[in-house]
Amino acid sequence: MKVEHYCVRNVAAISAAADVVDAARLMRERHVGFLVVFREGDALRSPIGVVTDRDIVLQVTAKEVDPRSVTVEDVMTRQPMIATEDDDVNDLIEGMRLAGIRRAPVIDSRGALCGIIAIDDVIDVIATLLGHVAGSIKSEQRQEWHRRQT
């Protein structure tokens, strides 16, 4: 199972130079709590960090810092775990578990940001697979019952 088949392609991303008010506004507009951070002017939007709503709350709001004076780069997590489209989902999930993270940016072969994968996405896949397995078992049971009736 390759990451490219399960990642979400519509990624919310922001420049490291933006202030945290812009980051919070983008999170609100996109209904997300996680942004991938890239360098201003980078056409590939190669990830250099990530910022979460929790980062903003803990590092800005809770410290009563003026949010316009703080850039995304000031509060972002640097060198985040990054997945490639060709990574195996099982290996990635194990790495995410060990790192204690729930989301990872996904890059293509050029290093360009192309998606994001979250534990939630993998849970959806597993739930679908379990549904198919349960359906197969039920079908087999029905067929066996019908064979006994004849």
C-alpha cells in the first residue's frame, strides 16, 4: 500500500514568513488545525516545517504575545517527518507511531509538496477493508446456508 493512494491532495500550506494571524485565519478558512510550511518564493512548496493550532495556542496565545509580531517560522516544528508518494503506508504509520505524530506532509519525486497523510486517512482505509472482510464472511455463511437447504 503506497502513500500516494491514500494521501489527501488538497493541502493547506503557508509561507514561513507569514505571521501567525494569517496562519490562524487560513486554518479557520480551510477547517484544519495543521499547515505545511514552505519558504517564501519556493514554487515547489517543499516542506520545511509544520505548524498546528496547538503551536499557536501554546507559544503565542498562552504567553500573551502579540500574534502580529510572531512569524510562522518562529513557532513551527522544524524538520518534520515527511513521506514520499512511494513510501509504504505500513512503514510510515510505524514511523509516525514512534515519533508520536498524527500527520505528515507528502512530497513527490521532485521534493514538491503534493499531499498530506493523517492517521485518520489510514483508519478510513482499514475500516473499509474490514467492511469488505466482514461482507465476505457473511456472503460465505449465506452461501453455505443455501447449500445446506438444497
